[in-house]
Amino acid sequence: MAMEKHFTATAYIVDQGKILLLMHPKLKKWLPPGGHIETNETPPECAKREAREETGLEIELIQQENLWLDFWNAASIERPYLCLLENIPAHGDQPPHQHIDMIFLAKPLHGTLSPGARWFSLEEVDQLADDQDIFTETKTTIRHILSNSFTTSPL
């Protein structure tokens, strides 16, 4: 039988060469804000909502579009920076399942940072232990994001 799949969205929030991470209460690992896409919610709307709920910040997604359309019958929405199929282990009464995670890049607009959210430089991320403090794919994604030119100038 095929494993159940849930659609999720995540926001890597970048500011002045640093990335915002949260200590995930269940997993005990540093992760960007994100969560399940709700009924009638687009992935970009979910990424913004989860960022606001988990970090206290309003964000703007960084667009990386090949083509942007805006017509009466079809309009573009921000597309993900990266999409991942993530294996989620069983927890409590929830069986193992997968997340189809749409990962966006964002910059902070305003708000008050929630306790538990912390800005990390690349050097600080590199000091976290793979699969103990942070997932290897999270660290790899952060390295890629912070090495790109759009994060070297102030946002």
C-alpha cells in the first residue's frame, strides 16, 4: 500500500546573510518555519501563515519566476525554490507518512521575533551536528541559499 502523503510549505527567511531557524519541539532539531497546507490555501499563503505563526514575522516571498502571468482566467503564484519528498516517521498514533514540501525563500518585513526563533550565520549552521542538531538536507539547503548572490546584499 502506498504511503499517505501530506502537502506542506516551508519558508527559509533570509536577512543580512543569516537564516532564521526554530527549534522544532517534537524533533528537537533546528528547522525553518513550515507546516501543512490547509484547505483552500495556496502553498505561498501557507508559507507566509506558518512563518507568522511560528516566528512572529510577516514575510515577503522572494520570487524566482521564469514567467509571471496575470490574466482573468489564470494568474501566477510564487513558485518554490525547492520541492522535497520527506519521509516522516511514526509518532504517537500517527503512522509514518510523507510530506510533499514546497520550500520558499523569503525576507522579513516586520513583526516581533518569537522566543525560540534564532538567526544563524552559515558558520553557525556549519557548527551544528548533522542529523543530531539539524537535518543534513536542511544544512545543505541553507548552504545553497546563503551562497547565492541575492542574499549577499541587504534585503
